[in-house]
Amino acid sequence: MVQLIIANKDYSSWSLRPWLLMTALGIPFEEIKLRLNFEEGSEFKRFLAAYTPAGRVPVLVDEGFAVWETPAIVEYLAEKFPSKPIWPADAKAGARARSVCAEMHAGFVALRQHFPVNIEASLSEVGRRVLASEPAVVRDVQRIVQMWTQLLDASGGPFLFGGFSNADAYFAPVCTRLRTYGVPVPPAVQAYVDRVWSLPAMQAWVRDAMAEQDFLDFGEPYRSRRAG
């Protein structure tokens, strides 16, 4: 059984992606969860140093062999578990799915910066304020809406490429951001967000995130520990 090293489920968007993919598709793995701490010499950094010089999660470990960075993890899983629908079977659909995942991996900087993943929180007032003052965030949201609408129209749903695939796992953290910050989106897009949120695997992640009760100051740009 492979191992997946992740961090706090409330905050770690990159941890969510392979965890959701593997859980939803029934790929067995052992979860190793660390407490986020990016300071040099922290337990988080010391543990990861045995597996990756990058010092970040997630990391997949297969019989001692470590794979880091989510795109590499996903491709490794696709080769190791070829019967699992990690990517759409159609060649062009598979290429398009990889394209939008690469776009997510490299882009949407403003969305990430101003709407960090925080599953436990409800910050719709913050969302309204950010959307009113940060045009780059508005552009990122508009691109998400455009992308998802086109993909859902082309595939017929219920997920971006019909059945659940890595593309949906990749955008699951965006779904959590839209919920946390109360971002208004068209009904078809909101329905897709709700479907991702309702996945049994996603609900399992959310339950764990809510149970953590681990307030990390560096992940909370809009709340103080006292405010909760």
C-alpha cells in the first residue's frame, strides 16, 4: 500500500487534491498527516527532509520511493493504477483535462492569495470586500466560471469531463474557496460546486478538517485567534 503524506486538512489545498482523487476512486493508501509549519528545523520540515528536498506536501511514497509535486503524483498513480479513471479515456478529453489542471497548478495567483483555503471558516463578508477591491480576483473567478461552464456543457456533467476525474480533484480546493468566501457564481456552476462538496470522499475530508481545531496564524489572514 502506498503512503500519502499530507498536512492540515483545514488549510492544505494541495494535500486535498491527491487525497480526494485516491479516496474517490478507491485507491488504497495510508495517510500520514503532519501539522503545517514552514519554519526551518520544525518537525514538519524534518520529517519531509527524509523524502523530498522541496519540503512541501503532498508526497506519495511507494515502497520507499517518494514522488512529490501533485502533477507527478497523479501521473505516477495513472501508470500504477491504469484501470482507474484518473484521466478521461478519450485522448482529446484527456489532453484538455491535463491542460486545465496545468492552468490551475500554475495560475490563479490572486485567487490563491486573497482566498486561501479555510474549510472551517465562513467569510462571506471578506469575500464581498475582496471582490469589490481586487479586480485580479474577479478575473480569476470569471475564468473559473468560463472554464467550468464550457467543460460541463461539452461533457454533459455531472463532473467536468462526465465522470469524476483528476480534473475535479484539482479544482476541489477552488470549490471550498467559493463556499468559504460566499462567492456568487451562476446556478450551473454552483450546482457543480455542490456536487463536488457532496462527494462522500469530500465529506470525509471536510469532517476531518472541521475536527482538527488547529488554528494556524499564518493561514488566517482575516481572523485572529481570539476572534476564532
